[in-house]
Amino acid sequence: MLRLRGLSLRYPNGKLALSDFDLTIAAGEFVVVLGGNGSGKTTLLRCITRTVKPSAGEIRLGEVDLCALEGEKLRRARLALAMIWQHPSLVRRRSVLTNVATGALGRNFTLRTALGGLPGAELDAARSYLAEVGLANLAEQRAGTLSGRKPRPGSGRGHHAAAATIGAR
């Protein structure tokens, strides 16, 4: 479960981006956040993933308050979150499979992964996520050749990174 209580963010220039925002999302629930340009949608998602620290409030992922965490504890807690961006940053020269498997790098911090290797179990999981988004037949294709299908490997990467919670933009 993801629970936001009293979430507020005021930028250093004084602009109030979020004000006393509350939201509860149960596991498996699908939620859409709609709003005009500049209404705070992206800021909300960045607060949830703690790439931006809110000025006030709490962000609870299960029983953990992400706002109370810093450093390594925050990094580990964020492993349960993934952001799927509208324009994913795929590595064009790598295969679709490798791009999806990179979602697991946060929980596989080794010399091998630092040098570009990926554990076999993570590659197998990435294949199953590709099948879920209808791209299993393109697993070995270079990501740069996908044309209009680039968001789907990004979706697979998000699933691979964190099967529990997915933030989509």
C-alpha cells in the first residue's frame, strides 16, 4: 500500500507545488492522476519516488515512511518503486532484453553488473516481462530500432525493477 498524508512541496523560490495532498493506493489498484500543465503531476511522482524531498508530510510504502529515510536506507526502500516514463531512456545500442533487465540493477550491485553483466535469473525474469508487454519476439533486437514501440520496454523495465509498485507517467 502507498499512502500519502499532508504532502506539500515548496520550492526554494517560494513556489508552492503541492499543498497538503492525501492519497491512498492499495496493492493492485490502478490510479490515474490528471491535471493541466504545471499542476504538480510530475512533482507528485517525483516526491513519491523521493527524487525530490517534500517540504512536509509523509509518504508511506507499506509501513515505511520514505520521508524519514536518507542515503542507503532510502535507496533500499526505493527498490520497491519504479517509474515508467512516457519517453523511456533506452540504451539504443543494447538489446531490448538488456534494457528491461537493467531495471534490476538496484538489487544486483556487483562488480559484474558495474561492468555491464547481468545475472541469468534477471535476464530470465526480463524475458517474462517482455512477454507481458507483447515484445518477447523482439528480445534480442537493438532498442534503437524499435520505432514507436519504445515505451513498452520501459514498461517491462519498470515491472522488472519493482513488481510491487509502479508509478507511470
